[in-house]
Amino acid sequence: MGSELWQFAALLLFFAVAPFLWLRIVYLPGRTLERWEDRRAKAGRAYPAGPPEEPDA
């Protein structure tokens, strides 16, 4: 009986830890990258693409 309780506790722990790890490793970094790309795209419309050209010497 004790073995079944430990297995059930481990299963509950897995279902508590797995979503947390998924949030921290997959979801939140992806959302951060999306926001960064959106911000970069908006800034890119206001300025010409690429670095400014240097005048010929």
C-alpha cells in the first residue's frame, strides 16, 4: 500500500512540476522573443533599413 501512495505522490508532483517547467523553458521565452521582435519591427518602420551609409572620402 505504501508503494502505491508514493507512486501517486510522484504522479501529482510530476503534474505540478511539468507545467511550471514548460512555462519557464518554452512559453515565457517565446513570448519574450515575440514582444522583442514586434518592438524591433515597429522601430524598423520609422528608420531606413540597415546602418546609415558613410560618405565617400
